[in-house]
Amino acid sequence: EAEVAQSPRYKITEKSQAVAFWCDPISGHATLYWYRQILGQGPELLVQFQDESVVDDSQLPKDRFSAERLKGVDSTLKIQPAELGDSAMYLCASSRGYGYTFGSGTRLTVV
Amino acid sequence: GQSLEQPSEVTAVEGAIVQINCTYQTSGFYGLSWYQQHDGGAPTFLSYNALDGLEETGRFSSFLSRSDSYGYLLLQELQMKDSASYFCAAGSGGYQKVTFGTGTKLQVIP
């Protein structure tokens, strides 16, 4: 069964440092999403790509977060500088229809 | 904006039936999905309703009423492994944006 690959699985970083997450969607899935999930809450959309173009980044804190999907395949989400409140699970998902497939996520802890 | 409401917790007995409700306020709504998430895991897709009515997938069924902005997930013959969080998610807009609810934590007890 095809999977969405994410790395790293866990990341601990000090506040004010830079951190990056990587995602490789299912082959052929044009739509890629980055979500943030705080413990006990639902996933919150950060950014949505259609191929290499951003189609929704209205909830992305653009002063510190950036995302790219240069060739329309894999994607990187970066935080610089990280803040304590960024501690959460960062989930990548891809789709070509109405159902998402999520990766295993990156659990970020900012200390 | 978009908002979805679900009960925060539900407890049910193994072998029983449980219904998890979801009400939504979403502009440009086109469909309601349901996801299951075990502790520490990623959400997994369960079902999708674009039209009014019931969709059945094995032990799980999902219902949608667009006129009432309401849906539910029905789990039958509950098993211990069904203990997880369940999220409804509303799709809207031309680029398939999906907004998730706050989730319902289901505890199945013996």
C-alpha cells in the first residue's frame, strides 16, 4: 500500500533555532497538505499545494514558517526561529480526491 | 469561517453500537469525511459523504444531511481496538480544502 513518507519522526530543538521537516507524498498525488496538530485538538491546515503552487497558506505564520514544493513532488516545511508554542505534531498528507492519506508525522518539541 | 462541533468524549461497551455526531458551519461545503486516529498515530481516512444519506463500509457507516448541516459516524459491533479519536472534516472550496473538527475520544470498555 502506498504511503506518505515523513522525516524526521521526532525532533527536539531549542527555541530560536531553525528546524525543517520533509514530506514525500504518494506518487501521482498532485495535492499536498501540511497540518499542525496540538495534543487533544484536531489538525489545523498550515499550507496546501496543488503541484508546485501554494493554493492556501492563510493559516501559515509567515513571519517564521515557510514551505516549498519546488518540483511538485516532495515538500519541506521550515520554522525559523522556533518558539515554545510550536511544539506539536506536524502532519503531511496527500490526495487526488476526497480522502487524504497522512504520513506518520513529525513530533516537534521546542525546549 | 469554518467550524465543526463534536462531542469531546464518548464511552461505549464492547459489542455495542455508538454514534458520533458532527455539526458544521462551512461556506462552500461539498462533503464530510471521517478520520480515525489512535494515540500517537496519524489520522486514517474512514469514509466520505458528498450526498445526503447513509454510506456503509463494513462495521462503520456515515450519514450526512446537508439541509441540517449535520452528520454522524456509526460504529457497530464495537471492538477494543476501536478506542481512538474520531474527527469529522468538512471539505470546501475549489481546491478541496478540508477543515477538521476538534475530535471525539471514544473509549470502548469490556
